[in-house]
Amino acid sequence: MNTLRARFDSAFAIALALVALPAASFVYERNGGATIMSAMCLAGLITAGIVGVPGRVLLPVAFGFMVVLLMVWIDPSGASWKTSAFAHAVGGSLVGWTLVEALRRRIRDWPSVALTALTVVIVVTVVWELGEYVGDRLFDTALDPGLRDSAIDILFGTAGGMVGIALAGLAASLRRAE
């Protein structure tokens, strides 16, 4: 039996397309900031797929990423700190939920799942801010992630992650109770 043969996951392909379509539009419009954000979302989805997160889990996450990307970058008033905080909170909650869904079959006790997921959420929010900084410097975008902005984004991303972790844990316990 050939265990190295890759299996096509249509949900994963759709998830990638959901984020790639707005990304292509942002590239066409020469919107560097939105392109960087889309690229980081795509990189996260691809990384999750590589480590074995099923497409059925990534599909709603990709939909959420797409909605947030479009909401932030098509905001007629411009991307404000309120929109940024909301986007980081939603992104953190999507990542937290995804991590619990991926970890709960591998790690049996809830405190370990929650602590591992929270640790990864914090790392992801820091890496995201580093990505904003590097993207801003390389492509001269208007992201301008200063220390205060980055600290607020990390705070909202982590808080959102905690909400996503709690909701995923609650949903898992409700499924077990059925």
C-alpha cells in the first residue's frame, strides 16, 4: 500500500479558493496591505493542511477569513483601529477553534488541549504582527504596525483565541453528551 500518495480534499481546495479569490483581486488592485494579509491567511491555511487539519475544519475558517478580509479592505471609511481590533479578535477566535478541533483527537485531556491551543494562538498573533511589519517594510504598504498597534492587535487576537477555544470546547462537550 502506498501511504505517500496524497488524497484530494475538496473542502481544503475550496477553503484555499475562498481566500485566494480576494487575494487575486487585491493583487490586481495593487493593494499591498490587503495582499499581505491575504497571503498570510493562505499561508496559515496551507500550514494547517500540511499538519493534518481536515478540510472540513478549514472550510468555515477560510470563509471567516474571506469575510474579514473583505470587510476590512472594502471599508469605505478606511481601516480604522476598531475594524483592526475586530478583525484580530475574529481571526484569533477562528484560529483557536481550529486548533481545538485539530488537537482534541490527539490530546485527550481538556486542560492540555486548551493550554496548547492558547499557546499556539499567542504565537500565531505574534507571527502575524511580525508578518505585518516585514510586509510593510518590504512592500512599503500603509500597514504601519507600531508597538502600540501591535500590542493591541496581539491582545485582541489572544482574547478572540480564548473565545474560540472556549466555544470549541463547549461544542465538543455537547457532542460527547449526545
